[in-house]
Amino acid sequence: MELREFSVLVERLYEAALNPEGWRSMANDLARAFNSGSCAIQLRDLAAGKTVVLTNTANYDARAIAEYEAHFHASDMYVKGAMKLGVGVPLIGSQVVDDNKLLNSEYYADWLKHVGIFHLTGAMMAIDDGAIAGIGIHRPYETDGYDVADREAMGLLLPHLTRALKMYRRLNGMERQGAIGLAALEAMAVGVMVVDAAGKLLFTNTVAERLLQKGQGITVSHGHLRAQIAERNPLLQHTIRQAIAGFTGRSSHAGMLVLPRQDALPLSLLVSPAPGYRLGADLLQATAIIFVNNPDDRITPAEAALATQFRLTPAEARLTAALLDGEHIDDYALRTALSPHTVKSQLKAVFAKTGCGRQADLMRVVLANPVLRMCRQG
């Protein structure tokens, strides 16, 4: 492998670490660099006992990958031999598996032969406490095997591949955690916004988006969060900066403020420091998370959630949702074409199951339950 080809290959590896789409063609690039037609990189989750093929050449069709991930990873003679040799050690297949033993094995007859694999150069890599990775570059039985020069080339490539895989796994984990966090924020019954130190809006959940569209109390101007009443804007910006200072270590501060609105009750805001983006020890972007309570919002839990929580019948859950939505019991009876007697009987059953004696108590019990508040009526 020439120096220029090696440099391009290393550059591609680090690009793939930052952009998962880059792994798709990585196997082809690696195979070509070793004058081969087959390559695969696998990740093994030790705790879960699960193996995933991260990138592969065309000889690994969907069926071959599925069979390997489901069954043949456990009988992979090359992996077993490589693990005995040690992680981080470049190798050629004949070092760890006798050629005749491989040819006569079920592993070769049932799987390797069908994907055109016999000769190998590769290695196992330690990625983190919970995972190892393996690379295999292959040639079929009918061709020449790999030699010491190929093993040395693999040794030069290995540190870069290991670092790229570590970066990929870490960033992939962060992305997964971020998706879970965003889903949790989206499910909240209060408005949630994330801003940077300049007040630039980075995220809003549905409740906050609806509030911003109304432009009451708080608005967005050129992508930045602003108080509707100009005199309150300096306090809003100051509270955001103070919260972010708490994350960066200059202070510890979460602020609460009230933003008046014209012809409506004021908004209550809690501004707290939120984790920013880090690269090593360097903070790239610090953020603040803002929770907004709009007293005008009427949050009605889904009927199914009410039924599950209090063991209500569908009819009782519908009535409860209507009452929580502010509908009068007589209006509900008229809308649903039920007799007042029937509706009152249903309400009596709801009171018995929820332990409440009045509609006001019912609203308090239901709306005090944060899980029910998240199960909003669609």
C-alpha cells in the first residue's frame, strides 16, 4: 500500500467516525487497499451478546449478514483465534487457524465458502469496556493468501481504525441519548425551550411552539427568544446568561421569572443550566433549558390513560376527560345524547373509583399526576 493511498484511507476512516453514512463504502475501500474483494467490520456488544456487521462488501448479502449475526458469529474460528492472540494484534488467518482444519470445518462449509472467504488478514480491537470490534479482509480459497507485508500494513492501519470506531460508538451513543432526551421533553405537558447564551432558540417542544405562535408573553425575533413586553426582555436575557454561567462553572444558578401578557394571565418561566456540547475538555456550546407554564393551557389526559389509571369504563373515561376539558355535565349529556340520570350515575362511579367527592377534587387528583399530564388527549 502506497503512502498516499494509506493517507486517503485514514482520512476516510475519521470521516466515517463523524458521519455514519461513510461506513457504507468503507469496506470496499479497505478491500481494494489490500488487493481483495471482501471486507467486513463487526461490533460485538459483550454484555448483550450481540454482534452487528457495521460495514461489508457485496459478497455479504442480506441473508449472509443475518445468518452471521444470528448464528455464525458464535462459531467464527478466526475471531476465536484472534482473541487468543490478543486484541490490537494484526494477524493473517493461518496464524490462528490451520488451513486444513478450516477447510474441513462446518463453519467453512456452511457459511465461509458461500461468501467466498478463506484467506484473511485482520485483527480484534478493544473499543470500550462493553464492546470489541473486529476487521477481516478476505480472499477466496483459489487465490494467494496474505503475507507479512499485508500484516504489517494492517498493523499501521489498526490504531486509526480503532480510534475511528471508538469515536463512532461514543458519538452514536450520545445521539441515542439525545434522541431519548428530546422525546422526554416533547412529552412534557409544559412548554420546553432550549437556548444558547445569546438567546438563540435551539429546540422547542410542541407546547412551547404553540405558545410562541400565539406571541403572547414571549416571542421569537430573528431566531432569538424575546419577551413580548420590551421592558422585561433584559431580565429574560440576564436570567438565561446566569443559568448558562452555572453550567460553565462560574456560578450555580437557576432563575425563575414572570412575564406579563396583555389580556391574559402571566407566564411563569424556570430557566436552568443544560448540558452543552463538549469535545474532550473544551466546551463548544453551553445552553439553558426554559420551562414555561401557561395558566391558560387546559391539559386533558387521554381517555385511555384515565381508564388505565383509575380502572374506568370507556364511558366513564370519556366523561372524565370532558369534565377536565371544562365541559359542564348538562352540556355533556346534551352533546352525547345521554340522559342526565345516566351521566350522573357515571360521575358517581368515577368519584367512587378515584376517591373524590367533587369535580374540583377530581381535577386536582388527575392534574397532580405527572404521568397523566404527559398522556395528553390527541
